[in-house]
Amino acid sequence: MTTNPNDQVHIRDLSFQLLYSEAMVRERVNALGAALTETHKNLNPLFISILSGAFVFASDLIRAFDGDCEIGFVKLSSYKGTRSSGDVQTVMGLEKDLKGRHIVVVEDIVDTGRTLHFFHNHLQEQGPASITTVAFLRKPSAIEFPVPVEYVGFDIENKFVVGYGLDYDGLGRNIPGVYQLIEE
């Protein structure tokens, strides 16, 4: 990965232009944490981060949450390279009892909604008291599966992005801002 002064990053064979700076991301995540504090403060919610992309967002989000909470992780996958494979697979499951719990699902990006739709149905079978979903990014024009997303960091165009936990073939998750693919 290389960066240049024109607010671009280069990962392998692709170039990306700055979409949201680190400061913009931090401000929005803090606002989401404050909103979740209002709705979940005395509920001891279980934040469930969908790995791998949401771990950076989840880490910052729970620090912005002012109240007792727990965190768990689940690994679901549907991406290969820059495209969704269309097949959701559970790679690593959650090992906590969800019955009667207030769940906050933390997702990095909602594009087709396939992964979140699959996971939301799985969670409902576990009998939680409530399920709230927060997504860092959402691509409204790409949604194929209707999924409830109560809190959204940013709505974006249906273009490939990296940074702040999102990757291109495993690279770029450590970039502090969000960068959009420059299409040639």
C-alpha cells in the first residue's frame, strides 16, 4: 500500500481516492455511539461484530458507547476480491447465549444485504429481546435483500471502498479513512 499527497492510496493494482477522512469517520462513529447510548444505556447490550471488516468500527463504537456492554464476534463471508460471491458462509460462530439479550449487530458495509439478511434470520431464531443493526457504510442502490439497519454511518454510491476495516484482498484495513476505487 502506498499513499500520495493527492489523497489517494494504491493497493496492488488499484488506486483509491479519499471519500471520508479519519476525522470525519471519528466524528460520525462518536455520534453513532451517543445515539446507541440513548437507546441501550441500561440494557447491557451484546455488540456482535461481524468479522473481519467490522472489527475496527466495533472497537471504536463500543468505546463511544457510555454504559455497560459486552462484545462478541462472528465471521461471515461472501466476498472474493472486489465482488460478492453471492454465497454466505459462517466461518466462525458466536458462542454466547442470546436468549432475552439486547443485541447490537455491528456491520462494516451493507451492499446487497445478503450477509446481514442471513445473519439477522439466524439471530431471531435464538430468541433475543431485541436486535438493533448499525452499519458503518450502506449502499442503498445495491440492496437486494431487505434488512433492518437502524443506524448508518454513511450512505455511499455502489462503488468499491477500502479503509477503516474494509479491504481489497486482505489489504487496506489499517487505512484510517475511507477510500473509493478510482475507475478507469
